[in-house]
Amino acid sequence: MEKRTSFRESNFTTNAENEKLYIEGYFMKYDSETNLFGDVYEEIDKRSVEKSLKENDIRGLWNHDHNLVLGRTGNNTLTLRSDDVGLYGRIEVNQDDPQAMGAYARIKRGDVAGCSFVFYPVKEELVERSEG
């Protein structure tokens, strides 16, 4: 399996509840084509995340940096749910971490327009279209 990275436009929001700060939104949307480059598109199937959500301690990283963990499912600072639209995530921001607060501020101000995710495809289907 070859590791792949995909970037998606997303409308993350920030909010505060009971003195806690959160970043939330869709990390990926299903059954929606994304242009990777040139005439190459990718579409994610809803079934692609089921096993990982059940079996893995998933981390929400800033810019794919394993030293900048914003949250993780193993300690419930990242919660993920799959619905008919996509994979929705909510990160509880560590207010004692200046880098996490910087990420929160960038998203709140609208500087960050999306996210990327890393995955290992276990099944792929290539479709060549007549229009390219």
C-alpha cells in the first residue's frame, strides 16, 4: 500500500462551550470528486473509514507534523463520526499549547480554508472517462 495525501476544501468552525474551545468540521466528504492534479480526480467512499474508526487511535495533526498533535481519539480530545455527508471531526483545543491556540486563531479568522488527510488505500478503482 502506498501512503497518499489528499487536500480538501472545508468549512471548519471554531466555538467555545463551558470555557473550552473547539475546532470542528468535515475532514472529508464522501462521494464528491476532488481534483488532485490535471485530469486526475479522487472520490472517497463512505465505507473507507469504517474499520479505521473502530480500530485506530486517530490523531488530528497540524500540517502533518506528528509533533503538533491537536487532538486524538484515544483520549477523546478528537471525536470523529461518519455520516451520509462525510467524516466529521471535533477537536478540543489545548489552551495551554500556544501552537494549538495559533491553529485555532487561524481557523477562526478564516486563514485556513481546508485540511488534508493521509491514508493508505486498500482498494482502488481506476475509471478512464471519454472526456479525459
